[in-house]
Amino acid sequence: MNDATLKDRVDDDLVFEELDRALAEGGPIAAADRLIARLDSGDDPRALLDALLLKARLELGLPALPPSGLSGLPEPQRSRYEDRYIEALRAVGRKRLEAGDILGCWPYFRAIGEKEPVAEAIEAVDPAATDAQVLGNLMELALQHGVNPRRGFELVLESYGPCSAITAFEQLPPDEEIRAPCADRLVRHLHDQLRYSLRVEISRSGRPEPPESASIPELLEGNDWLFDDDSYHIDTSHLAAVVRMSPLLRDPETIRLAVSLTEYGRRLSDRHRYEGDPPFELLYEDHAIYLRALLGEDEDAAVAHFRAKLSAPGSHGNDLAATLPAQILVRLLDRLGRREEAIPLAAEHLRGVPETMLLCPGLVQLCREADRPDLLARFARSGGDLVSYAAAIAQRSHGGG
């Protein structure tokens, strides 16, 4: 037996003697307290949890040995023990969190359905100061387990760049409250990359160096030579992907940056331009019209532009993709605060499309937000929607429109 092993053996003997002494002097609960104090300063969270539960059983008058299940415990002891179980899990989770072990604390918080403390800890993660393997596990925890998808996405972008971030974006939950901030970060990141590349290219050409503050449109002005010989200055697949997600944007400043990206994209040679999906067939031009409308520029022209792309009502059959032009137009009208224009459009073109498949507010939501149960009643009746009709007339009878 080497010296280290001998020392561990002696330390273990001392701990057992401490427990025996605590039991003799103060009883079982005092012994449990002594055990908790010992484990609280150690690095064995499972043992600490078991010690906390031991104390809970003793204080509740239950047998010291753990039960095989809670179903056999009588009330109110069962409910009280369940409460103490939750308290113990929370305490151990916090202990691991205080020790900086985000991954180790998650099983305890997950067991009680509390992800907020872990989400806050992930928010503060510095990727530059975190071990690569740990960082990868934290990204998986944030994204795949839904603990903090937005910050998980940011960590991917900061650590691995836009290519991996675009892939991660496609795996995000459909919730716009999560996706919109992530789209914002990608637009800003790609915008900064492109602006830097253009400034470097202009400086390298021997022309006067552009001001540090020059925007992308200002850098492009009078510099058509930048696109000679099918030239490009950023990964064009990244550019196309980020422009496609730009309709999610909410911040006017970021929307303006996205418009700058479309200004660049439309100047690319055909070789580097990607086809878009309806109603954004001309990927950069159509998105520019949509985004400028969100900024209050040429709203009527934008609405007319996308209205011209609508197919005949009901012609989509079961093809949800065919409803995208109508969905985008309804979404645009809703974003512009023109819901009363969007309501008949939704009733006409999106009838029968499940709410879960919509990229825009549905008829019921539009009517509710516009405070027009009368319109909902009218369109629900013409569409044979008994439930929506009943809800509308009930709402109207309570003074709602």
C-alpha cells in the first residue's frame, strides 16, 4: 500500500468516526448534518444529493433507508418528501453551478424542469476561455436541449464562423423569438465581413482608401470594377442564405444592413447568383423590396409587387409551398400594420392550411389582433368553419367588435 492510499484510508476512517461521534452526541439528524457538511465541500454531487434526502427522510419521520418508490408512502409524507426531493436537486444543481460545472449541474435542474439558471450560466460563457470539448458540449446543451438556443447559436457563430452558424440556424426551433435574434447576429456578422473585404479590395487597387465609416452602398458607388471577371468578395452561398432569413429581422438598423447585402448581391454576375423560391424568385431584388417596405419605403409598391405574384385562390391544392406568395404578403401586411387588408387575403388564399404550417398569422390571429370578430364571423361562415364562427360571435356578444 503506497503513502497516498494509506492517507486516504486514514481520512476515511476519520470521517466514519466523525459520523459515529455525531450520532452518539446529537442523534441521526446531527449525523446527517455532519455528513452533508463533509460532502458539501467535496466533489461528489450524487453523494451530496443522497445525504440531503437522508436528512429529509429523518426529519419527516420516514425510514432512514431510501424507499424503493414514492407510491407506497402515505400522505402527507409523500408530498412533503417530493418537495424535499426537489429542494435537494435544486441545491445540488446550484452547488455544481457555483463550481463552474454547467454540464454537471444540468441533470439536476433538468430533473425539476428548471433550465433558467443553466441558461443564465451559458449566457456568460466566454468561448475563448473555454476548453474546446467543453464548449462543444455546451453548444449541444444550449441548442439541442433547448436550454438557451440563441446563445448556443452565438457561440457557434463566434467559434466556428458563418458556415456552421447557418447550419445551426436551420436546426433552431421554429419560434421567431429565438430565430429573429439569431438572424440579426448573422446579418451583422456577414455585413461586417463584406464591408471589410470591400475596403481591403479598394485599398489594394491603389485607389484612395475609403473612410472607415463607409457603408457597403458607398463602397460600391462608382466601383463597378469590383465585379469584373465574375469577382466576388464573400462566400456567395453564405450571402444567399443570410438574405433568405432577413424577413425575420425586427431591428430597423439591421434591416438596413440587410438591404446593403441585397445591394451587393444584385451586382454579382449570374454565375454567383442563386435562384430564389417564390415569391423571392429574384433573390436580392425581391428581398430588397420587402425589406425597404419594412423600413417604410414604398410600402404600396411593395404590396402591389407581391400581390402580383399570387396564384389563383384555392389553386394550391395540398401543395403548401404554393401558398408561400400569399403567406409572405399576409406577413408583410401584418408587419406594416395593415391587418384589415391581410384578413380577406388570408381567408381567400390560406383557407385549409394548418396553423402550424403557416409562416404568417392565420385568419383567427389577424382578426383578434385587429379586433374584428365580425370579419372572422363572416369569413368563417363562408368557409364552413363552425368553431371559428362560434368563437367570433361569442366574442362579438361580449363587446369585441
